Amino acid sequence: MAKEQLPIKEILRAIDKKDRNWYNNLSPERKKLFNGWLLMRYASTVQGKNEQHYLYFTNLLVNQDFTDTSKHPELLWLLFTAAGVGSVQTHNYLKPPTSSRKKDKVSLFLQEAYPLLKNDEIGLLKKLNTTNDLKELARTHGYDDKAIKEIFK
């Protein structure tokens, strides 16, 4: 059986229309279904002239300090409605970024050695250097033979 959810279109319409009482009008069982994180993914993306407004205000009002405000769903709801513009908008789901970081030990070593490099630069560094070059790099960074063997096995 699928998990019960609040209708996303209804919620987004209430945000757009600045319906401050929508959350208070929910039954206690339905209030438990309120998912601020998921809602933030939808609320921040709008098609049309208000695109920047929703992105900016959802981030400023809702996303900032989300860990603290998510413990107070009614306050979170009021912050969502403050981001609304008063008319119904077309919202799309904004997929959260996926981690493309390599989890192999050599990549983790290179990320530690060069924390400012991006993932594609780490991959390029691995391609351009031989294993012996990377082992020598590990030695220059103070890794002992046991640690180097563990990284490059």
C-alpha cells in the first residue's frame, strides 16, 4: 500500500495564494504528513516571470536555518507563504544534486590532498599520473608504507 501524502498541487496553490491558515486547517493526522523538505524542492522552482522571486525567497526564508525551523511546522508553513506572490504559479520538482564523488580510496586520498579540486579534476589527476606517481605523492604528504599499501591495493 502506498504511503499517504498531502496533495502537492493543493499545497503549492496555498503557498502561491498566501493562504496562511491552510496548515492550521489540517487534521492532526494530516499535519503529520507535512514534509517541508520535499515541499521546498517544489516551491523553489517556478516557470515564468516569478522564477527568480521564488528561488530567492524560498532559499532566504525557508532553506536558511531549515534544520531549526523544520521542528516548528506551522512556522515553516508561514515562511513558505511569505515566499508566495498571490497568484497561482507552475511549479516543477527540483531534483536534489547527486553526489558524483568517487568512493574509491585513491580518489578519497586525492580529495584529501587537494580539497579545492572538483570531482572531474580528481579524475583527470588519476588519469594523467601513474600509480607510482600517486604513491610518491602520498609519501610526500606524509603517508607511511602501510597506509599507501591500503590506499593503492
